[in-house]
Amino acid sequence: MDIKHFFSIAKRWLWLVIAGVIIGAAVGYFVSSRQTPIYEASSKFVILRAPQTTYDYYAYLDNQQLIATYVQLLSTESVLQQASEELGFPVLKGQATARAITDTQFVELTVRHTDPEKAALIANSLIDILIEQNEQLQAIRYIAAEQNLQNRIDETQQQISLLEKQINELSTATVESQLESVQKQILETQSQMTALNAEVAKINPATATAEELTRLAEYQAQLDQLSSVLSLYQQIYTNLVVLKTPAESGTTTATSAQLTQLQTTLNLYQQIYLSSINSLEALRLSRAQNTPNVVQVEKAHPPSVPISPNPVQSATLSAAIGLILTSGIAFLVEYLDDTLKTPDEVKELLNLPVIGLVGELRKKSNNDKFGSYVISNPRSPVAEAFRALRTNLEFAGIDSPLKSILVTSSGETEGKTTVACNLAVILAQGGKKVLLLDTDMRRPNVHTQFNLHNRVGLSDLVRGRLTLEEVVRTIPEVKSMDIITSGSLPPNPAELLASERMRKLLEELKSHYDVIVMDSPPLVVSDSQILSTRVEGVLYVIIPGFTRIDSARRPLEELERINAHILGVVMNRIPQNRSYYYGGHDYYSPYSARDKYRHSYGSEENIDLAFTEQKGT
């Protein structure tokens, strides 16, 4: 499809496109204006973590995953349920949307609601709940380990105090209770190590995330510390067993070996105490470094203007949809339409020139006849169109004058009779002696156009029943034009038209008239094919947007087969608002070429004479 054809289609369907745009905009505006207003409140919060001493890509990924986790956490059922309980009205899942701001640790939370106050309340409440749950989740992660370390520190302090007292008193009375305490600590330490080993086994280093790798390192550090503590407890237990032996044997005198053993045990407890203190501080430091701090940096405020509906935006969008739909419909109809519509299509598909463009004829009264239209409307655009056709025919016969012209069509309703009658009148007005001959002996129509009877005519003349003078009719409006109607309808019109008497009659008529214009049956019957070989030229009438391509092409192939001389195509009944049919020139313009001469030359006959003189020069 070339650009010219594209604009031709666009102009032809412009009314539909405009209607689609207007209707779409109106519907969009109406529907939008009746919708409940929706307000949007937004708030921002930031997720802060301890700064990294070096750049770590896995730490970067960990941050991104952490942000994504908090974004998902905001839409969980537990958070929404808690917000509903605190606010006293339901908070639905689709109302809140969280979005991580690219390349930052900021998250924007937007809430949509029909009430602007509730929208702001929901946004602020969700972030408050998120901060609260964040603290609870992180506390769960570290609280158990901190409590175990604190219990160990307290127990170790008690043992240190007891050993110091024993050393001072050189007494073994409390060795039994110390053994029980140490044995209990050994069992608790072993239990903690078993639990940590179970957590370590859950993490696969090959597929672990950055956060899981951080937890794995924490677990391993705790295991190493517990292993050291367990070793110290086992040494203490051994020392206490040694201290207990003299007491069981009844020995009451403290030996230097016992003092040494007590001092060694005290040193071991002091090592455990220092190790536990260091582990507790390390755990608290790790908690501070790895616990993200959620801080609300921008509170939500009730919006004053709704984000939807937006009647203007909806109308614009609906208008665009209407434009697309109607344009699609127009091009689909054009694609499915197999009729001839433009002169370019006629030239391309029928391989014939368009030598006439005739607009729609409109009656001023019921008594008006289309066949005599140019008589009653001499200055109409249609009359101008027939004068242009007359000029084109004169150029077509510049080498050999066209003494006889057959006007036909592919079907019965394409206006061939109208074209033949008005063409005959225009030729007569141009100074030629013209005969309008109705050769349609099946459905004759010429006589009705001039209010003539059809009791006698061509059929009677061919059969020799009447003479030429008896069948020729005239009309007072056009003195140089004679009319022979079809006459009585014969049973064998094809044989009559193909007869030798018909051929001789045509030759005789050519000697009496400058031009014979013949209205013939459509090409679907053989009558027109017979006559087409006996005239100097054939005019083929079509209606744009009505005549189908195949219907127009098949009869032409028959005419070409019998070597008929086809002058060209006359496009009939062109709507007056379809100037695109004329290659961009609107022949309905009141300022046609003939109008330039009308003021100077007056009558149509003088104008025709002026055109003839110019053509001669």
C-alpha cells in the first residue's frame, strides 16, 4: 500500500474515525467521572546496617535480598491483620504496595484508599508494625545464645568464688557439689554444640546466600568457643576428682599438691570466665553489625487530590482506543472490500483509463429524470463532468472520429442509460448532430427518461415495419438530438441485433448523424458483445464502491477477445463529498475552468465554441 492509497483510505473513513474518537472520549469521560475517587498516600523508610570495612559483592547481594524481604514482609497476612486490629478497619492486601528504590536502601510504601485519611493511617501503621516485627525477629536470632553465655558467666563466677574460699580454708567439703555443677556444665555445653551442629548441617555453603553464609560463620565461631570451654570444663572435672580422693580416704592434712590442684582449677575457671565474657561481647557486636535498623524517614500525609479517576486522562485513553479500533475496522473493511473504488484501482486492475467521473444525481422533484439531468441543470457539477467526458472523447477520436459509441456496463444498476442519455445531450449541445439509440431490447429505459412512448422504435425499424422518419423522436430542449427508442420487445433480440439488416441500418444512420450514442444491455448478455464489434468505441460504466472487481473484469475479457475498441471507463454516481476519487481535485468546486469563461461568453454554446477554438490551437 503506497502513501497515496493510505491517505485515500484515511480520508474516505475519516467520518468513522472521528466518530470513534468522539464516542470513545465521551464514554471514557462519563465512566471515569462516575467512579469512586481513589487517594494515594506514600511513605519512605530506610534499612540501615553497619558499614562494611571492604567492598563485598556478596554483602551487596545480601542487602538487596534483605530489602526484597522487607518489601514482601509488608504484604504478609500477619502484618495486614495486625494493622487492621490496631486501626479498627480492614486493611486489604491490594491496598498497599512497596517498591525498592533502585541503587539505594530506601523503600517507598504507597497505600490506595477511597478515604485519604485512612490511606495515610494505613501507610504509617504498616511501617510502625514493620519496625516492631524487625526488632522481634532479630531478637529471636540472638537472645538464646546471649542467655546461654550469661548463664555460663554467672555459674563461672560462683565457682571462682567457691574455689577462692576453698583455697583460703583448705577444705574439700564442697568438692562433691562442685563436681555436680561441672558435670552439669559439660552436659549443657555438649547440648549447645549438638544444636549448633544441626543448624550448620542445614546450610549448604555451595548454594547458600550471603545472609546464610554470615550465620554459618557465626555458628562456627560459637562452636569453636564452646569446644574450648568444654575442654576447660573437662580439665576442671579431672582436678575435682583428684581433690575428692583425699577427702574420701579421710586425710585431713592439706598437701601442697592439693593446693596446686585447687589453684589450677581456679585458673581454668578464670579462663572460662574471660572466654565467656569475650564471646558475649563478640555476639553483641555481631548483633549490632548484622541487625538492620528500619527507620521511617518520611511519614505519610493525607493526600488532597485523588489519583483516580482522571476524567481527562481516561477520555484521552478512550479516544486513542476509539481511534485504533475504528482505524482497524476501516482498514479491515478496505481489505475485505473487493469493489473498484478509485481511478488508480481501475487503471491497475482493469488496465483501462478513466475518461469520465460523474457525481451523484439528485432530483429536485419526483418528476425529474436522471437521463435529462444536464438539460434541467446545465451549470451543475454533473453537467461539467459530462462536458469533461465529451472533451476526452474528442481527444480519443482525434485521428479517426467516433461516429458511434456504445455505452454499457457489467450489471443492470450501474447507470449506463443515465450516462448514455446525458452524454448524447452534451454532445448535441456542443454542436453535433446526435442520435440517441436505445438498443436494449430486454429492459429498455431511454423512453422513460424523456417521457416518450415506446410503441414503435428500433425493433420495428430493423424488421422493416416502419421507416426511419416514423420512429425518430425529438425533444424541444435539444434541437440537434434525435431519439430512437427500442420499440416493441422482440422474442429474439440477440438475433435481431446480429442481423445484416441491423448492420446496414447502423451504416445508414452514421451517414445522417455526426455521433450515434447507443444505450445497450449489460455485458452479461450477448447483445452488447454483438454491438461492440459494430461501433467505433465502447464506454464502460462502473459505480465506485459498488462494482466488484471480478464482475467488471470478466466481461472486459470477452470484449478483448472479440477485439472490441474500449475507449475507457466512466465512474458513475460518485458521492459529492468524495473528491479523493479525482486524484485530489474536487470537480464540485464552483470555480471550474468553464466558470472562468461563463462571464465572458454567456451561453453554454459559446463556451463550447471557445473550448473548441482553444483545442484547435
